[in-house]
Amino acid sequence: MNSFDRKLHLAASVLLFCLPAFLLFTRAVADISVVLIGVIFLVRSWCAKDWSWASEKDILVLLIIFVLMNVLVSPFAEYVGKSYGRSLSWLRFIIFYAGVTRWVLSDERTIRRFGVVVLCTMAVAALDAIYQFLVGVSPLSGQNMGETGGRLTGPLDRPNIGMYLAKLGLATSALSFVLCVRKQTNRLFVAACCLSPILLTVVFLSGERAASVLTLLALLLVTFSLLLSGKFARKIAVCLSLCGGAALTFLLLTSERIWGRVEELANVLSDYTDSIYGQLALLGLRFFGENPITGTGMGNFPLVCKDYVQQGLDSALCHPHPHNFYIEWLSDTGLIGTIPFTVFMVVLYWKGVKALLGAREARFLGGLYLGCLVMSLFPFSVTQSLFSNWPAMLAWLSISTAVGALRFATQKS
């Protein structure tokens, strides 16, 4: 790495270090940081004449999706301009993913510093959320719980703090565990383990049903990976399961607010087709059924929905997206976009399965990695959009961090 390359790497690293805080306090700056990291990575690739990353399987699939969306989906969209606005700008997430996984998080010092910054950022956010739970108002954002239906926001301006902490917490734990396994430092992993109970407390107190359920699924995968990792790890898994189960039971028995959210979830699941989520999902599938090849166009869901309502074809309450990104892919991009994106997810999941069933010392990392993917890519869950800015940035940051951890673990020391 020459002097200019080191300067580029430092600039991209600083932007990446700041991104978790930007996601909390300033979404516009966070989006600019994602773009700048990608631009810096492209400049580095051009200067080094190194474009080999573009031919690697996961990134190649994403680039193919980008081409298909702009050549075969957007030109035939219901609202062409809206679709091109989403399909062209989606490139920033591809380059960001490539830059973080192939370049920025590729050395021990950067990974260690990034882990420290993210843990500190999450600690501040979690403490703010706990204060909000006790007092009712967040000291950093000024948000009142009464204005969000009793859900926590922490420093954010909307109730997404549970998903934020869960996605970044699992990804950072994977990074810190890699450093521990490679015997470079175990202090970061110890810090992550100590912070985890606080993060989990906020996740389950947040009142976010999707975040809570997905976190439970991720923890089951992590526990399963411990059971596969040896006798001592199995004892840890049993102890953690008992403690976690007892804590969750205590929370459900003592908090009427959380129990109420569980009852709401049960009601939605028992009558899903008549719930708002079911209606939006069915509407998305209807759009896909009418445009199975190219979909209605990226970001066209709310616009087409309004057209349907005005024409008396549907009476659904229109939302920006169908609250399930698989249905969003089907509705917005049809089979042309959905099939290759499914291939991309299979590629990512297969990496985790190989780690989970591979060498014993890598199985716990495989569990953390798969848990991280479940948080962002689980199909049977109410989700935010994978195209819109804040949810997409959080998802790609989490996924990129987890993939970067797995790649660093397989590098030769």
C-alpha cells in the first residue's frame, strides 16, 4: 500500500467510523458518507488498476442486478423517472458494500478501531434509550415516548432504535470475535460481550416487534453455533439460554406495555390477511401478478397504489412500500430483479453455512454472521424498504461488516 493509497484508506475509514453516529443524528450526512466511501474506493481501484473485486461472485451478481434494473426494469416502469431515480442511485450501496468488504475492513488496526467506535456509539444510544424508558423523554433527541405509541426512539427521530442496535451489535460482535480468534486482541470481544446485555435489554424494551422477533431468531442461531463449538461452549450456550429465557419471562410478566405488543403481534399473525401488513403484502403481490417480468418499477409502489385507489380498484391505505422487501422486489422489479437478488442472498447465506459447519473455531463466527443476515434478510418478517435511504444504509452497513468479518477470518495471517 503506497502513500496515496494509505491516505485514501484513511479517509474512507474515518467516514466509515462516523457512519453509525451519522445514522443516529443526521441521515443526509450518512447518505453522503456512503457515497463518498464508494467514490474513494473507485478512485483507489482506478489508481491501482485493480478491478478484480468486480468479478467476485457476490459483487458481480449485484452489478448484474444494477444493469438489469436500469436496462429492463426502469424503462418499462409505470413512473419511469421515479424508477430511474431509485435504480441509478442504488449503485451507491453496491460500491459501498464492495469497498467496505474488500478494502476498508481488511486489516487488524482498522477493524479494531471501527469496533471500538461502533461499541461506543451503541453504548451512548442504548443508555439514551434506557433513560427515555425510565423518564419518558430522550435527552439527545427530545423524543417523547407518548408520541410514538410507547415505543423507544433513543437518539433517533422515530422508533427504530431496537433494529439499529440489533443489526450493528451482531455485526460488531462478529468483527471482535475474529480479532479474538486470530489472537490479535480479545479486549474488544470482551467489551462486546459486556455491552450485549444492555443492547438486548433495549431491543426488547423498544416495543419493536420485528426487531425483537428477529433478534430472538438470531440468538437461536448463535446458541446453535455454540452447541457445535465444543463441550465448554455448549455449557456457555445452556447457561445463556437459561439466563436469557428467565430475563425474557420476567420482562413479559412485569411489563404490561411489552405484553401488549406481544398480544398485538399475535393478533396480526392470527388474522394476517386482514391486517394492514397483510393488505399491503397482497397488494404488492397483485402488482407483481400484473407485471410479473419487470414489475411496476423501483419506488413505484405508493404511486401505483394511489392510482388504484383513485380508480376504485383498491381501497388499501397506501404506504411507501409493502413492508416486506421480498414482496417489494417482486412488486417493483418483477422476476428480472428478484431472481438475481435471491441468488445474491443464497451466496451470502452459503458462506455462513460453510462457516457454521466448518472448522470448530469458526462455527461461532458462522452463527454470528448468519444471525446478522437474519436481521436484514429474513423473508418472513415485516421489514422496511431495502431501497430507501436510512433502512438501506443500516442494512448494508450491517451486512458489509459481517461479510468483512468473515473474509478477514479466512485471510492468511
